[in-house]
Amino acid sequence: MKALELPPTYDPSTIERAIYQRWMDAGVFTADNASDRDPYVIVIPPPNVTDVLHMGHGLNNTLQDVLIRFERMRGREALWLPGTDHAGIATQNVVERVIAQEGLTRHDVGRDAFVKRIWSHVETKGSTILEQLKAIGASCDWSRTRFTLDEEYSRAVIKVFVTLYHEDLLYRGHRVIHWCPRCSTSLSDEEAEFHDRTAQLYHIRYRLRDEPQRHVVVATTRPETMFGDVCLVFHPDDERFADVNGRSVLIPLSDIEIPIGTSDHVEQDFGTGMLKVTPAHDANDFDIANESPLDLDRPVVIDEHAKMTNIDRVPVSLQGLDRDEARKQTVELLEKAGLMDRIEPYEHRVRKCYRCHTIVEPFLSDQWFVKMKPLAAPALAAYRQGDIRFVPERWGKVYENWLEDIRDWNISRQLWWGHRIPAWYCTSESCGKTIVAESAPNKCECGAVLRQDEDVLDTWFSSWLWPFATLGWPNKTPDVRRFYPNHSMVTGPDIIFFWVARMIMAGFHFMGEKPFTTVYLNGMVRDTQNRKMSKSLGNGIDPLHVVERYGADALRYTVVAGSATGADVNLDPDDLDTSFAVGRNFANKLWNIGRFILTNLEKPVTPIAAIDAGQMELADRWILARTQRAVTETTEALDAFRFSETANTIYHFLWDEVADWYIEQVKPRLGQDGPSGEIARSVLGRTLHRRAVTGRCRPLYSR
RNA sequence: GGGCGAAUAGCUCAGUUGGUUUAGAGCGCCUGCCUUACAAGCAGGAAGUCGGGGGUUCGAAUCCCUCUUCGCCCACCA
């Protein structure tokens, strides 16, 4: 390569791709499970298979790449394992939208055909994000790419389900869960996110049955659910209602008689102190009904489409109406009947589906749950003993608090895209046996036909196995032996509950060991108004566009330098030149330093080891000392996950000390033929050699 | 109702356990330079009561208290 023929201004588009190809051809990203080097492993937070690269991925993956390259340079057997997540709800939604354009629903298409349709979508459109990661320079071991629905991976998922079942840590339960009427599936507690909103608190009059001129007032935000009421309760200490205890009231508009009882779940200060209990439509009410000494029914008045059911408890005029319309009409009917005491504006929180933001409906149904308390115990202990560390530390508390108060995990989803639940039910009513097994039995012991559970597993029920299932578990593969546990987990704090905590629990339970040592939580990428970058706000920056304009290094340097440990990165989508100036300018500077050195290395160079310190000039010794200092500082900073400090150190060392000071200082000597020139050239070359970092002498840009 | 984070030059941000900083960088701005690696550059410069108030200390942007403004997370007050 003749440096003088290169353009003075760095043009990354012509260079980066070729260098990446050289790395690939040389196989430098491929980890060797038979080497005697100390392993260093990171598994990528698998992006959704249909995802398109955004700045969040850019930041997250750059940080991982920095760590993996640092350890690779240090001489460790570095494995960065890539892959994608099938992302049950998200992917199914994408393909449902596609077929909707053909006027079809998934039910029109049918289960098998629809799943095939998703597979073909995934095969053609999927995994582009992995190609995009290559464009930003990610040094993943692509030979080990995994997908959560791979055959081998799926076997691990099924095995885990069956194992937990036999350990009595997994069960089928009948209870009120969060239901998304749009996605028509149940959700875990974590998937139903709280959102503030202003609503109305309706105060409704329930007449006493034996004293119709008298009524008790109950406050609710969801009047349409009252047809599912089974009783009213007040706090046992509440004197105000002592005289109605044990008596009964009539549900307005339907005149169904329900009793009044007590429960210490009731907050005396809230509303009127009298609570309506609707066990099929509120998890808390379900518990109250279960704890009640009365034999209470659980009538379902809102169905899975969020429509009023046709049971005769529901007034005919309301049957089949959407929940919002039903609410409106219920309110009107109550007002007409003089049973609406008052309506107050009310600030409260509703839960929304994390995928489509539809308000979820509490729904009574059969779902599979994992008992979490026993799994949480070792995960909690490991954190408290300091075996697992969070950076920044404060996230450790978040993790700890969640685990301390963990609730059982609803893992069944009424979707078609995912791992089908390995449970079979005997169709004979007299038998009714449930069989949970890795492979399908032909028939029940009783001789009757078995029917497999229709549901699939929560996406997170597969990704919580990611640190070891990607290595080939449950087989005892060389990769499992060599690369588990992993070392660093780099991800966002928003999925501590969804993913990080669960991986730790799974790691201890199935591998008997923590999945990784350090969890690094990176910040969010935001715009200049501090808003999260998102498609809907239109304030996103396309990382590939940045790569095209300024190069991957400019992108990478900018995001790494731009955030302190775990802090958010702010960038201006309307001014990319300014946003990425630091990275672009620095990449250009590096290019020119390199160009300058290469020009001079065409002349003879004395090997650095052969130079006696006494022959060096003060400037030579100075820059070598500064080089050593930069190496030390960089190493210390990276060991402590202080990425921006690393970036800063390298920047000032190369720019201020090497370029502005040393190069300018030795320029007159560089062209000379004698020892002085040879030494200057050698020392200059040394400042950019990775040997400075690793003790092995190879050029910066190769293995 | 709990918990957490942020507030430092016009803009975007560093500042690791209180003291080598009389507060740093990039962009922008001002002055002079096309000095053959780089004008995406070089030499130099202006610019901040480190959100307000109080406290601890010989010493605080850094620790404590409090207030203000943004942002985030958790929670079975319907």
C-alpha cells in the first residue's frame, strides 16, 4: 500500500468494507474451543429477527465490540456469540399486518399455513439486522449464529419446560391474568406496562335488597364490569358499614342479589370504603373471592375480544358491545335510573400491552406458570455475595427489589409463532390426564386420543436460556464446557426483569452456575429534547446512514465517547454533521497519522528492541513514556467499563501527544538515513502498534 | 405511596474513591496561518457565581440536608 496514493481526507466507504472482509477471511472472529487461552465470552442480546438496526443497537453493540476486541487483543480466547430472537408477539404482529393487506386474518389462513408464512417472512426479510451489525464493524463469531427457534435451541426450551414441570416448579393455573384483546393473548406482569391517564371514578348506588329506599355507594372506574360482581366488601374495622354486614344488595340494572361481606384488602380511605368484587375481571377481586368463606361464582362478563358476553347477567342491550361502548351505555343507563351517585375525574394508571399499547383486560383463564421464588433464591444470593456485579451499581438494587418480591411467571401465550407447549390433555372426560413430555405420546394410558396444548411459550421463556442454550446445551458440547459461564452481559436497563434476572435464575438452576459475572447496563439514545429515539416520533437516526456518510468508526467513536458509564447519549437527528463531528474528525486524524507513518516506514527502521535508550532523544523517550501511560489508563478504564474515559484517553494521546507534539517534533529527523532517523521512525511506528497494548507485535488492524 | 437518575461554557457532554483543575473536551464563536499527514487541519483566544439555599471540612462540581425543574422505574386505592 503506497500511502501517498491515498486521498488526504479519509473516505471510510472505500476502506471499511475491505478491512472487514479481510478480518472475515482471516477468521479472526471465530473462537477456538480447543485453544489453551483464557476464554472471554459475551452473548449478544438477540435482536428481534425482524428488527432493523437503530441507534440503540448501535450503542449497545459497539460497547460489546469494544470489550471483545480489547480482550482479544489481550490474548484471550474471545467469543462474541450473535443471534436473533423469534420475538413471538412482535413477529406475529408483523406478519398479521402483511396478510391483513390481503384482507386476511390468521384464522382465515389457518395455524400451519400461517406459521409457514411467518417462517418464509423470517427467511426472506429476517436477520437483516445481523448484516447491518457487520456494517458497523461488529466482530461477532458468525459461525455460531443462533436463532431461538432453531431446532437444537427449541429442544433446550422444551427440555426446560418438562424439567421444571417434573420438579414441581411449573404448573397450570386458573386465574386472572393480563389479556391483550388486540394481540389476543395473555401477558406476563412485566409485559403489561403502567401508563398514567385521566379517567372517571363512577360512584354507583347499590340498593339494599331488604330496604330498597336505602343504598350503599361503590366507586369504580369500570362500571361495565358490575354485572360480574359477586359481592361487596368493606374493611372489617370500618364502623360505617357495620349495620349492612351480611345483608345483600342488588346489582343495578340487573337486580341480581349479592351479599355484603368484609375483607382486609379494602382501603377504608379510598372511594366510599365499599368495594365491588368482580372475581373474573380483577386479580385482586379474584383473591378476595377465593379467600371468602362464601361460595362465590366467577361470572365472565367481558370476553377475549373485550366485548360484553351474552350471559343473562348482562342486560340484553349491552351484550356484544365493545368494552368502551358498554361503559358509556352503562353510565347512561345508571344515570337514567338515578343510580349514579356522582362522577369524579380521576388520575390513575392503566396497564397496556407492551407491544401494541392496547389497554389490557384482566381475564380469567387457564395458563402455565413458573414458580419463581425457588428460582430467585440463588440469583438473589449471588448478587448479595457479590458474585454478580452490576455496572452502574444502582441497577443491582432494582434487580434485588424485583427478585425479593417476585411473582409467578405466566409463560403461555395464545399465539401461533413460538415454541408449542409440550403438554397433552386426554380427550376422555373420565380420564382427563395431562401429560408433559419432550415428545408426543400416541395415546393416553386410558386409550383415548391426546390433544396438544394450543398455546406457545412466552418469547422470554426461550431467551432466558440464551447464555447456554446457544452453546449447545443440554448436550455437553465443547462450547458449553469452554464458554460457560460467559463474562459480560451488555444490555439496556429496560430488560433487567424480562431478561437479565431470568437468565441469572436459569443459569443457576440448569447450569448450577451464574451465566455471567458483570451486567453492564448502557443508557438510551435520545434526541436533543431528551426524547427517546423512536419510529413514531420520527426523531430516529439511522446508523447505516451515519456509516455511509461518516463511517462506522465515526459512529462508534461518537457513541462511546458520548456517554459516561451507563448514561444516556444525546444526538441531534437534524444535525448529523455536528452530532458525529467528533468521531468523523478523529477517524480522519487517525487515517492521516497512519498515512504519515506508512510514508516514513518506507525507509529503514531499527527494531525497537535493538535500540539502546541512550541513543534516543528526549522526545523519543517522552512519547514512549506517554504511550505506556495511555496503555495503562486505557486498560484500567476498560477493566472498569469506563468506555468514554477510554475514548478520551486514546483521543488525546494520539491527537495532542503523538500528532501535534511528537510528529511535529521529529519531522526533521524522519527523512534522515542515519540512526537518528531510524530511531524516530521506529518510535513513531510503535505508538500505533498494537504491541503497545498486547506485547505482541502486529499492525493495529489485523489479528 | 415508595425508589432512582439528571441539572457544569451558546449547544452536546466529561470530571473514576473530596485536594496534582486557579473547572475540562468537542461543536460553535474570535485572531492568525492552504507550515507537502490531515483546512474534517495548525497556532492562539474569548466564554461557566459547576440549578437555588444551607451545612460538614484546612479544602467540595465531588459528601450531608433542603428546595426547584425535567426524566425514569416499582406498587393489588377499586
